[in-house]
Amino acid sequence: MAKWSMVIDLDKCVACQGCSIACRFENNTPVVSPEEAALGRSILWNEVFPLRSEGEAAIASAQAKFLTRPCMHCEDPPCIKVCPVGATYKDDEGIVRQNYARCIGCRFCTVACPYGVRYFNWYEPSWEEGMDTHLNPDRVAGRGDLEGPAIRPKGVVEKCTFCIHRHHKAIARAEAEGREFRNSDYTPACVQTCTAKARFFGDFDDPNSTVSRLSQSRRAFRLLDEAGTSPKVIYLHEG
Amino acid sequence: MLKADQKDKDKLIKPLFETGRTYWVTIAILLAIIGWALYMYYRQLTLGMKVTGMQRPVYWGVYMVNFIFFIGISHAGTLISAILRVTGAEWRRPITRVAEAITAFALIVGSLQIIIDMGRPDRLLSVILNGRLQSPILWDVLSVTAYFLGSITYLYLPVIPDAALLRDNLPPYSPAWRKRLYSIMALGWRGNRTQWIRLEKAIAVMAVLIIPIAVSVHTIISWILATTVQPGWHSTIFGPYFVVGAIFSGIGALFIAMTIVRWKLKLEEYITEKQYNNLGLIFITMSAVWMYFTYAEHMIITAGQEVYEFPVLTSKLWGDYAVSFWVMVALMVVSFWIMVIPRLISKTAKRFLVFQPRFTTGAVLLAVVTGYYLVTDSTIPGLSGINPETLFFLVRGSLLVELLFVGLGVAKWFKTRLVAATTVAGVMVVIGMWLERWNIIIPTMTHPYLVSWAEYHPTITEVALTAGSVALFIFMFLVFFKLFPIISIWEVAEGRVIDAERAKVTIPMPEASGIKERLRGKGIRKARG
Ligand code: SF4
Ligand code: SF4
């Protein structure tokens, strides 16, 4: 059983936001109008944003530090603990998933997640003309299940799933080709697209995988380690 | 056939069957507000939560504040009247019904806030079908449900003898459905010995049971916040802090309800100063404990060196939320003052200059002038030579002294007006406690860990739904007390019997003769003075 994990090298990251865009098209995240975006209602499963730095220091360095941030897929996720209906859960391979069909929209998980990676659908998602006919048709759906790029109804929470549908597809393809599933078959869209090749993805339990080796680097750190969430997204320090 | 006292008949039963114009006008206004709120809620349902001021990261706003506030108010009744019953406080009799009604209705309105706040209210049942017991929301559902069922029972049990009384004492012009209603509600109550014993037993059991449930309710609500790691929420003090705040605001609401009822139905003979005084003492205690908790909570954050918690604190002390924070503090301090200081000064305080109206008026004028200089920051004629730092303390210090004098004058005025003082304090605390919930939720939500700091401004939808909730609360209150007597008739009657019995007991006089003898033995003829 793999334990999926991601490493992001901040030294290589150029903050081009390619990952955000790739994620958006892969996962059908709705587009919001500029007015709603100004109100803080935009949905970016993988957000690239400048880190908060205190007044003087920010001006002195004249250089904002950027962070690209998917869901951390915490080993000990606060979001799952608080959900009253089990709409968000960790699967066998450590991916923290989100079931739109069950979520009641209480927004407890959005409050509990220290990383702010969860987004609420404040209204019915919509796309501009032309875009709405080019949505990703992939779905992870079943009785009482609706996950992945499936179109979200209004009033539910959504978040990065490590492109869970790609995982399912990779397994199905391997099966169809009559071979074993290899870990390299599965890559999330942001990792695939990253211009600077700053993102790595793989099995954390495999000591020879890139993510395992990189996580041993002296530059490795986890975001908000003090929150006790044990993130499975590991960053490598700049410089 | 049960008989009611003539006084109770006139004062408590008659108003149930005679409805004035004001009543209908009030009902109409309330219904209009509720209608407006319903329309706004319908809009929220169809358009989505975007009609609120919430966004990322402020995922919880006014609805959550209202939720905690109303559930807090609900601690007025059952908890207080249960404690008073268990401890055998006789003076509770005339106010238990009002208190218990506040509980039941505040709970209904409070739970409604959660449904209003949900993105998918249509999936409400999922909480039961797919409920995860590990989630604090489930704990909350369980304890609030238990509290609601308990307090409804607790409200209903003492209504039984009164319903029977009403059934037997209906005025001739009352409509037939009311007789049927009371007959059903009375459950065949005849007032015989077995029935009384059973009823008293049931009430006694409920009174004991309801206390831990009530404590659990607000503790768990605080845990909804405290079980997250958000800056400023992860605190063990939250449980007791919320419970104390809840009882505190509950008594405040009870004071307001008591005064309105007493004034509208002219119940001065029933709800006397004694109720105000005794409940006031509990209120003062709660106020002191609340202030202690508030201080402790903020004090520890000040010393905690927590980089993420500190911005939350500063936003309250002098940032975006300074106004709501300091208004809350001021309301609490002033309400404490007008409850405590009038009790401390003597009746003859008028002899002293500081308590005389002209002195107070002078202090008010001076305070206004000083306040003006402080706010506008203009130079004070004649004082331009003073070093600005001295002036800074001089102006603030003199304002403080002036306000102190105003306070003393006001306290003197309230000295002889217990009901007014208590009611004003009640209003202040109810507003103050709403602000307290706001000050706990919003500053933390706007200052999260990673997401950039945000602002939150409630929209008209949220205002409408808040107004509608308050209106619904008052509406239920009015309707209920059109059907049932506002004062538990049988409990008051029982109190009268107990009082009469007590009056028969004679307390032996101290032996005066012995003293005389002893004095004579010492050669003194007559005791002086
Ligand atoms: S980053 Fe947030 S949403 Fe993702 S697993 Fe951790 S707590 Fe949950
Ligand atoms: S918003 Fe949905 S996923 Fe989040 S805690 Fe509530 S029900 Fe669970």
C-alpha cells in the first residue's frame, strides 16, 4: 500500500502559477467573477500566494516570498476529526478525500484546517460560454459518492484531492494492459505541469522513491509543523 | 373542581382571555419582521451563501454568533430555576415560568441558527444517518437535543396543575377550543394527594437532571471552537468561560422579561423587589466570574509569545475589533457598577456633596468637555505650556475622575430604584454578551495562520435573519403567555401556604429581665440609652 506524498522545492519554484491553472482545468474548479474574487470567494485548490511578512521587513527585502500550497494531506488531519458526517475522510493510501454528495456544508472543516486549503461553494458554480463545454469529464462517483472533478453543487466544501481520479484511471489502465500498477503511473496534474520541475510525487513508504530521498534533505521542512498535523506535503527551503 | 384565589383570577387568568390592541399590533410587527427574514432566507437558499458577508477565511459569521448567543440565553431558565428549586429558594416561585419559557424558546431559535448557517440544510438528516460521534457537532446535537427535551418537559410539568386550574376556572366568554386545550394539557389533574406527590417527585428529578445537561450544552458549544487549533480558540478555559457567560446573559434576559411582564400586567404584587434583589446577587457573582475569566483568557495570550495568537489579541485591543471589544468591556463594567455600588452606599448619602445632583451634573459637563478635547486632540486654553506627556496623563486622568463622580451620582439615583437598575444592567449584559461572542469568533476567523488576513462585514441578509430570530423569540414568548399564565399559579399559592405556616412560628424573645437583674447587681438603676 503506497503512502502518497509530495515534495515541493521552493528553490526551483518560480511562482508562475502553472500548477494552479493545471489544477483548475483538471478538477473543474469554478471560475468566479472579479467582484466575488475580491470578496475572497475564489476557489484555488492549489494556491500560489505571497507569505505574510511584517511591515518594515517586507519593504526592506523588497522581495515577496511565494508559497505554492496544495492540501497537505495530513497524516493527522484536523479537518477529518471535526466532520459530523464523514464527508471528508482518509483513504487507505493516506489521501484525504472529500465527498460532495455527503457534505452538509457546516464549514467546520474549513475552520479546523490550519492551512486554509478548503473552499466552500458560496453559490452554484458556473463557467463562461465555451468553457462550459470543455470540462473534464472524469468523475469519481458511486452511490452516495461524488468526488474529484465532478461538478460540485452549491453549499458544499471542496479541496485538493491529489487528483484522485488520475489514481483510479492509472489503476484501470494498468489492469486493461494486463500489468502491475506502478507508482510512476500516477501523477497529479500540478506535478506533471510544473514549469520549473519543482514538484515531486510518489510513495513515501518506499525508501528509494524521490520523495523519500528528498524528504531527508537538510532543506526539508513541513508547513506549520507546530500544528501537529504531520503533513505529507514536504517543502524544501529556499537557498 | 379546583378553585383559584380571587387575586390570581384577576391578575393572572383574566389577561389570558382579554387581549388589547397593543398585543395585536406587537404581534403584527413581529410577524412582519419574521416575514422579511423568511424572504431573505429564501433568497439565501436559492442564490447560495454568497448573499452573506462570509468568505474565505471567515467561514463563520453572525449566524454562529447568534447560535452561541441564543443557546447562552437559554441557560436563563432551566438552569437557574432548577438550581433554585434544588436549593429550596422560596423566592423563585413567581419567576420560574418566565425563566423556563425563555429557555425553551431560546433553544429553538438557537438551533435554527445552525440550519440557517448550513450550506446544505436539505442534508440535515445526514447528521443522524451518517453521524460520526467523534465530531464536536454530534456532541452538540446530542446535548442540545437532550437539553431541549428536558427543558420542554420541565416547562410542561409545572403547567399541569395550572392547566387544570384554568380548565375549571374559565371565564364564561372563553372559546370552546381553549377548554379542550386545557383539559388535554391537564392530563386529568384532580389535585389529589397521589398526583401531587408524583408531580413533585417528577419535578425534583428533572431539576437535578437538567443541571448537568445545561452545563454540558454550553461547554460543548465552546468545544466546537476549542477543539480546533485556530489562533485564540485552543483554550481549556473556554468550557467554564462559556457556561458562566451563558448563565450571565440568561439572567440578563430574564431581568428584561420580568420587568416587561411586571409592568405590562401590573404584577408588582407577585414579582417583588425581592426577586430582583436575590437574582441580582447571583447576577453580580456571575459578572465577577465572567470578568475574571475574560481577564485570564486575554492575559495569558499576552504572555504567550504565540506569533499567531498575538495579532488576534491586538486586533481586539486596538485594531479592527477595538470598538466591539471595548464597548463590551464598558457595558460589563457599567452594569457591574450599577448593580454593586448602589448596594454599598448608605441611604443618607445625600449629605455628601459628591452624591448631590448638581455635583453630578457638573461632573457630566466637565467630562463632556474633557472628552471633546481628547477626541478632537485640540489644545486646551491656558495649558499650552505644559509638556505634552504630562498633559496626556492629565487629560485622561481627569476624565477618569470625572467619570467616577458621574458614576457615584448615578449610583445614588439607582439606590432607590432597584428594578430600574437591574433592568438596565440586564439590557447592557445581553448586548455585551452578544458582542463577546462576536469578539471571540470574528477576530480569530479574520486572522488565520496562512491565508491573508481578511475583513468581515455582515450583509443585510444576516441582519434580517438576526432580526427575524429575535422577533421569532419574542413572538413565541407572547403566544405562549397568551395561553398559559405567566406566573405559576399553584407554586405561588403553595408559597403563600408555606409563608402562613411560617408566620405562626413564634421566635422566643431574649430574656430582658435577666439583664435588669444583673445591672441592679452592679448598682445601676436603669439601663441608659
Ligand atoms: S491540509 Fe487541511 S484539508 Fe488538507 S488534510 Fe490537512 S487539515 Fe485536512
Ligand atoms: S463542511 Fe462538509 S466536509 Fe466539512 S465538516 Fe461540514 S460536512 Fe464535513
